[in-house]
Amino acid sequence: MGGLVVKYLILLLAGCELFVDVPNATLATKDASGDGRGVCIDASTCTAPTPQCDTTSHTCVECLSSPDCVTPDRPVCQAEACRGCLDDTECPASNVCLSDGSCADPARVLYAAQTGTGVACTQAAPCTFDQAVASVSATADVVKLAPGTYDRPAQLAITKNMIVTGEGATFHGTATTSFTLMFDITSAAVTFLRIHFDLGGMFGAECGMNGELHLDRVVITNGVAGAYSSACTFSVDRSLIDSVTFYGLYLINSTVTVSNTFVTNSGASSQGGIVINGSSGVIEHVTLAGDTAAMAGGQAIRCTDGNVAIRSSIIFGNGTPAVEDACLVGHSVIDPGYAGPGTDNVTMDPLYVAPATRDYHIQAGSPAVGLADPASHQTDDYDGDPRPNPAGSMADSGADEIP
């Protein structure tokens, strides 16, 4: 009898050991979906790139809250995945979301307000915009504007590398002398981000002498000209230039990138929407409409040569001819009359949503849908909607991708 009891205890202990060595089979296997996210009890059982444990679903995930996101250009946690910031409110420490989706280090930021009286340009005691520009250094190179209107009565020369940003901030031109330039960028790399330029009869920004000028999610309205680039590296993305009288963009001897941008109702007293002279680069996913010129030639775009590839765009509803034959335009919806070297263009109504009220987004059924050049690789449109939509399809031409 005693021998049977001992034998039973040995078997029982062996079973316990087996149970300890092999825990719940579900927790020992990968997720059945095959996405590589292992199941877990706590974070100790998860590894990169999904190092956190959602203890409700027992699934390894990328993040549970934003502090879990340690990659600089993906600081925000949404639906258990890290992504770039979309606006300043998603960067509580600095209140600055940069173009690449990262949150600015607060140590880089100089804070300005229209009534600022501070000296050190801190969040608690902001200074004036001009004081912030003067205070820019190699380590403090971001000027953050509080919402409001900043009157610009005269030209300001910017000679240091900097980023000027401010959701809800407007530069308002108040110069009394005709054709005054608002900003002159010389031998510096300057980015304007999420700012409205209400030019009030002034020129916008000029870049020269091997400088760099980048306009990102800006609005430029009601002036003489949007931006002038000469021997400069120049870019515009996700921006609107409307109702400027001489030209929207003048690009001479520069390296240019213009994307996801509207240039509309401009140039009537001079040279139209965009002027290209001796430059190289790409203009893609732009929409030009309502542009006219007092001068003969292209009313929306005029070119001296075809060294700038103009593609995946809408150039429709402008004066005639809209585009000069020297321009290289392809995969675009274009006004009649273009006989240049470009290919795969169509001349059809692009079905703007409401051109009478200057809404040049497109509707379903537009000939711009799926027309984009495969060489264009923009990943979002003017509104920040993903491009192409649906994923894996061919993108829409023009600044707007139908969501």
C-alpha cells in the first residue's frame, strides 16, 4: 500500500513540473493573425518593435501612451502605434510640432507674441518677433509665434538659419511704400511653417545668394507677389497662394520642389501663377486655377525651358494659353492649347468642388483621379490626407487627393 502512495506522489509531482515548464499554450505562441505581435502577460515578455504589453488583449504593442514613443519623429501614440505629431497641441513640452513630425526640444525654441515684452523669449515671458529673430543661435533656432496678427511695416533681413512657426499667427503687411519686401533671406536656411502671410500690398519672401527658403503649410494672400527665389534652394509643400497681383512664385536659377499646393487667382497685373527661368527640380501635385497674366505667354505657368518637371497636377480654368510650350508637363489635367513635350495629359473639366467660391478640391469622377505620374511619390495631399487613396492605387493629380 505504501508503495502505491509513493508512486502516486511521484506522478503528481511530475505533472506539476510539466505544468510549470509549459504555461498556458495561448501565451506561448504568436498571434494567430501572423502580424508578429506576440501575446503577453506583461512587458517583460515583449520585445521591439512591439515592446509594450496591452494587458487587456494580452498583445504586444508598440505603445500604450505617448511617453512610450521614443523615436523622435514618431512621438505620439495612437491606436497602440507611434506616429508623427500633426499639430502643436500634440507637443505639450515645447508646443511646437516640426515639419518632420517630431516635437521640438523646448531648449531650441524662442517664444514670441505680438505684445511680447520679455527679453529671454521664454514661454512664460515671450518677446517680440523681431527680438526672437535677433536671438536665434545655433542651439536656439526655432521661433514660435503665439496666435495673433503681427504687423510688418518694413523689410526684415534674415541671415541666420531658423524655423519660424505659429499656428494661428498672421504676418500682416502694413508698409506704405509700394512693393516693399516683407522678408529677405540671404545665405541662410529658413523655414516658415503653419503661418498666414496677409501681404497687404507687399512682396512676400525673397531668397537669394545660395540661401534656402522652405514654405510648409503656409497661406499667402492679398499681396504683390508670393515668393521670389534666385540662386536658392526653394520648396513649397501643402500651401495656398491666392490673390497676389504680380505672380505667385518666381523661380530663377534655383533648385525647386513645389508639391501639394494651390496657386490660384494670381498674376493678373503681371506674369501669372508661376514663372520658371533657368531652374531645375520638380513641381508635382499642384493645382493652378483662376490665374491670368497681363503679359503675353503662359497665364498659369511660363517657362524658359523644360528643366523643371511639372507633373501630376491640375492646370485648368486659367487664361489662354495657360502653359507655355517650353514647359514640360505630364500626367496632368490641363487647359486647351498646350503643345509642349509632355505626355499623358488630358483636357477635361477637373470637376472642382466650388470654383465660384475658390474651392478647388476635386469631386468623385474627376479625370484627375488616378492620373498621377508613377514617378511622383508624395505620401499626403494639401489637407494631409494619405496619398494615394486607396493604398496601392495610382494617386490623383492635383493638390487634392479624394479621401
